[in-house]
Amino acid sequence: MIAHLDLDAFFAAVELHRHPQLRGKPVVVGGDPDGRGVVATASYEARRYGIRSAMSSAEARRRCPGVIFLRPDHRTYRDWSRRVWSLVAAMAPVVEQVGIDEGYLVLPVGDPGEQAALIQLAIRERLRLSCSLGVATCKVVAKIGSDVRKPGGITLVPPGGEAAFLAPLPVRALPGVGPKAGARLAEAGIATIGRLAELADARLASLLPGRVGLELRRRAQGIDPRPVLAEPAEAVSLSTEETFPRDIGDRETLHGYLREMAGSLAEGLVRRGMTARTVTTKLRYPDFAIVTRSRSLELGIDDAETIADLACELLDRAFKARPGPVRLAGVGVAGFDRHKQLVLPGTDAEAEPVG
């Protein structure tokens, strides 16, 4: 049996360890409510006011004037995440982490509900964190199951009961059904996963054409052959960006932000034992137009200073094409290599710029 494990309100839970005086109060981890910040995570006390992830921080404060805002500390969250998944890996034969706060695991031999409860208990007692688990024969059902009894619940779907479990749930609960597909299905009167599972080929093709529709129908029927992988698929790129409280047009100020981002990306590369051959700078203007500039190298890099220098150079190039203040800036790296290659002094390793 497979379990999907989801840490409950993870960022907020970590912050409550650091600020125990805030327990029982509505807490939001996210951006500035006086600017353009968004909610990253809301405590369950805050969720009672309808506050949800990706909501604007300003709207969160409107819904709950007494909500307490904390800025995210991603380095701390990564440290806690590593502790959680190290513990889980010691208790389950196969673990596939798919996010900082969620992952799939093959449960040990024995009663699936008991094994899931033991893992949940270990996380609660050793790390004082709450998690929810969905247990089923396949990934998609386990994933949906972990949301059913949050926080701190376990949902066990017995073999053969997958389709019956999914059938009454809203179609948007099925991973892969986004807002547009959900709206299209709703207009056609397809409100539940069970209705999607029953669609005939012709009707399915008219609503969700191609392989995507066929795959979603299979998953709606509780069919998902994807295995739990001990090694998740490697990322093809890493990026970070920041939306500013006010538009910024000063290049030196923007350079400072880009250098901080480059430092974070370099840490990620070193941690993964990788180098990157392409650096990209992204800018979003007040009219929401996006401009990107990229540069590729023959040999990979993983040091913050070089990434920062390239990112700043690319920003200057973008400003020549379109000067003026920006509301967002970001840096990304791609073209990964596993082994670091050395550049001899005096060697020009740079290729022609791309983009």
C-alpha cells in the first residue's frame, strides 16, 4: 500500500515552534499586507476566517484584522523538512519526497492503517509536527485521501474501493483538473469525479481532448500505475523571484536583490552537487509585461558571485531594451551538470549569449 504524507500548515507550524506565544492565534506566513504580499501558509486558526494560500496578504488582513503576519524563513523550513523526511525514510522502505512538506511512501509490511499511524505518531512525538496521510493502492487516491481529514487525520481507502471513494468528491479535487478544465466540466454538468469517470469517449474528447482527458478519466476511476520512486525526477531548473512592495527603477538596488537571489541559488546547486550552464534574469513591469534575458556558458558554475555577476549583466541588457521601474525581479539557473568542471585561469569559457 502507498501513503501520501502531507505536513499540516507546515510553515506556520515551524513558526509556532519559534514563537510559542502565538499558539492559538491566527497566524499567516507570507508577504507584507501593506504591499503586494501573498499568503504562503495560514495556521488553522487563520483558516477559520477563510484565509488560504495564494490569497493576497491584504485580503487576509481584511478578513481577519487581528491576524499576525510573519515573513517566511525558507532556510529554516528546509532544515525542518530534512528532519521530517530523514525520520520517514528510517521507517518506510521507499520514500519519494515531492515537495518540502509532502511526499509518497511505500508502507512497511503489516496493517496499513497501523503503519501509517506509527509514522504519524513518530513525527508528532519526535518533531512536534502534525501530518495527515492518505493510504491507498495508488498515488492519486492516496494524494486526495490525505486532504480528507486534515489536520492530523488518516484516510484509508481499501483495495477495490478507489472509484467509490473518489466518486462523490468535487471534480476539482482531482489533481490535474485546473481552473479552466474545471470550469469547462462544470458548464457541461460534470461536478463530481464520479461523473468524469463515467464519460464516454466522444464526450470526453469534446471536453478534455487528447491524452490529458484519457489520463484524467483513468485517475477518476482510481487507476494510477505510477510507482513510488526512491529518487524523484531531477529538476531541470532552479529559480527564485521577489515581488516588491513598490516598483523599483534603480539598477543598483535591483542588483542588490539579484545578488541575494544568486546566493540562494548557489546554495541549492552546491547542496545537489550540481553546476549550471545557463543563468536567466526575469523582470515584470507595472503593466505585467515580462522580459527575460539569458546567458549560457560552456562550463557549469555553482558560485554565488559568478551567478550574481551574470544576473546583473542580464538585467542591464534588459534595461537597455526597456528602461523603467519593475514590480518583480527573479533569477534562474538551468543546464545542470553533475560534476563540477574547472576553468583554467585565462580561459574564456563563455559562449555566445542566448536570448
